[in-house]
Amino acid sequence: MRKSTRRQLLTGESEPAWNPPPMAARSYRRIVGANQRLRIGVLGTGGMGTAQIRFIVGEADLARRCNCEVSAVCDVYQPRLDQAASISGGKPFANYQELLTSGLADGVIITTPEHWHSRMALDALACGLDVYCQKPMTQTYAQAREVYHAFRASDRVFQLGTQGVQTTGMQTARELYLAHREALGPRILAQTSACRNSREGEWNYGIDRNARPGENLDWRAFLGPVPYTEYNPEYFFRWRKFRQFSAGPISDLLAHVIQYITHAMGGPDVPRSASCAAGIFAHPDRTVPDSTLASIHYGDYLMLLWSTTANATPLPTLVRCHRGDLWVGGGRGSVRLVPQHAFASPDFRQREVEPPPDREDSTILHMAEWMECMRSRKKTSCDIETAYRGMAAIALAQEACWSGRTVYLEGEELRYA
């Protein structure tokens, strides 16, 4: 095997050159009292960012329940920024660095395209802010490693936006697995999937023909660490389809479900290696695959991850163990523990648990938990350790997809077969 170069790990380009003065920035940190209002900045106000804003100021009323406000918003596209400022009442910023150093926020929600996640998270940390980052945690393994160590060395609260861990189904699965882990025996294979289908293809969002780089759109700021290319409306409005900005179904869909199934097993482990088969079989209008099949080796068990945007039939979410299986969300949404025939007994028999209805949208619960932890300084459900371990698996799968090789994680270095 050969060791990857730093250039390969960073996808060929260095990060943007901006070095906030950490000590000076720390002065913006505010100790939030129990009765003080939390001030939230939102970086990126496209569809996801606007939805997060509406959770705070809209019907979910997180502003009242969590005593918070959207104090500042940022986007490189002026129409989106104007709309976000109008909805939230937050101060608009065209430059995210100015928002971070403004002293107007206690924490930020990062809802930008993936290629900006790591830089923004690190810059927010340097300014003493707590972070809620949409998945994936970062775009590459090298970035995940850097963000992980930076947050671990700090006292800042981190939450990854994989809100499905808040559902009663996943909580029930976790409780059932942990209660019967010894009876189930060693894990052999965990499997899950994220599948979608449509006539037009995933991520073909509407394009605003009024977007004009240099007038109402800062195209260079959007590109950031990505090598410069001329403006293409497909790149801006449908960026998930293109490799320089995303890994498509791996980073958008599998980044969610890997956190869910590992949560059901008590939390993610650090992977040892990954291989990935992928292709574009139905939608040729993209450079990311529309279908991927990744195999993750964790040392003491395997994981199979299937994702496609060209067929909506999923694999069952299932943890196969030596003496029994845990079925998550099968049939009517129930969670089932099914002994292998050779090990079934009156003391180890099939159990089926119907999770109670979710009391609320999981995203609302996930955001509220982050805000509660901003006050208590406790760990979130998807803290930096959980986020890093899940991202390590996703990053290995991405590298295996792009390279066509098995990729190994040895210590904190990637090696290619």
C-alpha cells in the first residue's frame, strides 16, 4: 500500500487564506446565563438554512421555548440573504468572517455546501462560538481530523445535523440492542440504506435566472477552496450533483444513515478500511454517482451501506449478530429482535417493540438539544467524537469511490491498496 500525500487528502487545493486572531476573537465569547437569550447566527440561507430559521422563528417557536433569536444571517446570494433577514430579523452579512467576529452570535448553524463546512467550523471555533453543522461534518478525512482535534481541545459545543437519532424508533432500537447485546453475541454485519427515485433525478433544484455574478452573487466566495471555474448556474443551484462540491449520495444520504445505525448499536466505532462500487446508471447529468455500494470494515464487524437516487427500494436496516438479529424499522415501524434458529430458547426468544409516536419533528428536537447544551455545556447526541467517527467511515467510502481502491485508516493516515 502507498501513503496518500497531503495534496490528495486535501482534494488538491489549500484552504482559503484567512487567519482570525484567536485571542482577540475569544473576547467575543459570552457566558450565557440561564435567563439570557441565546443569539444564533446562520451561515448559508438556501433551502436548508431558511428551514432552520423558520424552526426558530416560525411555528416550532424555538425562539420562545429555548429563549433564543436569529441574530445574524449570511449568504453569498443577495436575494436569499434579504429573505433570511426579513424572516428572522437578524443582521445580514455578505461575508461570514464578519459575522463571526461581530460579537452578535453565541453559536452558528452551518448550512452551506459541503466544501465550506470545515473552514467555517474552525473559524467559528476560533471566535469562541458553539457550532451546529449540517452533515457531512467535512468534505475530506483530513478536514475531519483537523476539526475533531480542534474541538476536542476546546470547551465549545458541537452538534452534527443528523437529527434522526432523536426519533423514538432509533431510541427504541438502541435500548433493545444494549439490553440484549450479550445474548445477541458478536456483531457480524450491519446494513442500512438511503434510497430515492424521481423522473428528473435528485438535486435538480430550481434555478433562479436572475442570479448575476458580480452584482447579486459573490461567485468567488461561493467557490472558496474549490479551484476557480467560470460561473455555471448548475454548480450554484444544484451543487450536490458535482464532485468538486459533494460526493452525492455518499455525503448527502449515507452520512445520515450511518449515524442512525451506529447510534442503535450504542455509538460509532472508528473504521479500519472501506471499499466502494459506484456508477451513474440513470442520470447522466452529474459527475457524482447516482448509486453507491460501500463496505466498511470495523475490525470486529462489517457494515454494508447502499444508497441510490435512481431506485426507491431500500435494504432493511438490520444488525446481524452471531446468535440473533436486530431489525430496525421493519414492517410497521417496529423494532424486532430475532434469534438465529440454532440459538433460540425460552430465555432468548423473538421480541417486537412498537416505538411510541414521535412527539415532535426530529430536527426541532435536535436543534433544541444543541441550544440546551449551549447553556449546560453538556455533550450533544451527535457531539464531535460521534461526528468524527461517522465522518471517518464516510470519508473512506468517498476516497474508495474516487480512487477505485480499498482505502485503509492506519492511525490517522489514509493508505491506499
